[in-house]
Amino acid sequence: MAILLLTATATLATPAAGSDKLSADLNIFQAIFLGLVQGVTEFLPISSSAHLKVVPEALHWGDPGVAFTAIIQLGSIAAVIWFFWSDIVTVVTGAFTAIGQKDYRSLEFQMAVGIVLGTIPIVFFGLLIKIYIKDFDHSPLRSLGALACASIFMSILLGISERIGRRDRDLHKLKIIDGMWMGLGQCLALIPGCSRSGATLTAGLFLGLERAAAARFSFLLGIPSITLAGVSELKSALETGFSGVSVVSLIVGTLSAAVFSYLSIAWLLKFLQTNNTFIFICYRLAFGTAILTAVAFGGLIN
């Protein structure tokens, strides 16, 4: 699939003569397609940031811009909150009830505290990056070669977690310490191409959680960090403006991201109940290798 996306797209979009790439102005089809890419890759353990950078480049659409990617990410945020709304209400109300009854061993209290403590590391290190790396969006870490290496590295790490993880604990055996460790793993998502869901799922498997339980808690743990990141990127986008992107494209891209995010969450949770993560391990390895190959032969510009 990765090779198909990167090399077999010339018939879909060919650069105009005398131009290196098409304008970044997005039509409706492109907005819907990029919304699909955002929705599918945000929650599958394959990295949305990598795909949103590589796919438009491979299709010669140009960079859709920070504003567009920030706005359509709101669709993914809405989808995960929508999907897990009952879980969110249960955890929050259950945690307050546990505090009132001093029942600190309750599952809801353990999950709530685990999510709060697990969110602190990525917020802390994210702020450090904002403060000390002023132009992080154009740093070498965001080059295609770096994205490819991150994808390959995470495929290996996920493979190791599949190999040595016990997978003998379900969601009801979750502890505060699990949230803290998965929160530390989530910090890998600050490296473009690593994947937030991939990093937390991998951490959950290392901790001995069942695949579906690790994925479900990964999504719940990710709600605060995804929301904070989305709001931060939206703020930056509003400051820089929306040049090259129409309001209609923004709307359809966001709706597309919301729909496909919801579907990908539902599919992944069901898939992991009876399957391992081997398909994602292979995909990430192929994706990273395809990028490096395309860069090496001039198909993509690093």
C-alpha cells in the first residue's frame, strides 16, 4: 500500500510543465481524500503526520499547509470524543464517586488518574519543544528521510512488544502506573512519524495488556493530548491565516476526517480482539522503506 501511494500516482496528478509541483490550493476531492488520510492514520498505529506530509508530495498536490491540517484534525478530535463519550462520562463520574467514597482502588479512579498523570509528560516535553525549537516545523526531524526512519524504528519496536508482551491483562486490571508508563511512551509522538497511537499501543503491549485493552486505553489517554495539540495548531493556523484553502475545502476535509476517524477507531478495536499487529508492523516497514527508496531515486524530495 505504501509503495502504491508513493509511486503509482502519476496518472492522478501530474505537475504542470515548468513547475515542480501543483499549487497547494485544494479542490473538494483533494480535501475529502486528505480528510480520509487524516482520519484513517490518526488512530491506526501508522502516523498521521507522516502520511499527511508524504501523500500530498507523492500526488504532486503541494503542501496543504499547517492551517488545513490543523483544522481537519478537529474532525478526528470530535470523532474520538463522540466514540468514547459514554466511557468518558463513566470514568469522570466514577472517579468523583470514588473520591467521595475514598475508594481509590476503583477502576474509574485508577483510569482517571492514569490519564491525567500520563498526559503530563507529553505536555511538558511539547512545551519545551515550543520554547527552545522555534522553527520545529522546518527542522530536519520533519524531513522525509527522518519520517521514514521513525516509521521503520516504530515497526521494529511494535514487533518486539508483540514478541515479548504477555497480553494477560484486560482493561479491568489497569493500574495508575500503566497510564504513567503509556504516557511516557506517548512522548515518542513528538518525533514526527512515530505515531501517538502506535507509541501508546506498543507501550501497552510491553506492559502486558491485551491488544484491544491497550488500544482502548490508548485512545482514552490520547484525548487530552490530541485536543491540546489540535487547539495549539489551530491557534497557530488562525495567526498565519488560511491562504490557498477555501472554506468549503476546510469543511469537507474536516467532515471527512471525522467520519473516517470514527470508522478507523471502531475497526481497530474490533480487529485487535482477534488479531495481532503484524499487518501494521509490515506496513510501517514497507512505508518507511518506500520513502527512503523514493528519496534515493529522486521520486520524492527530502
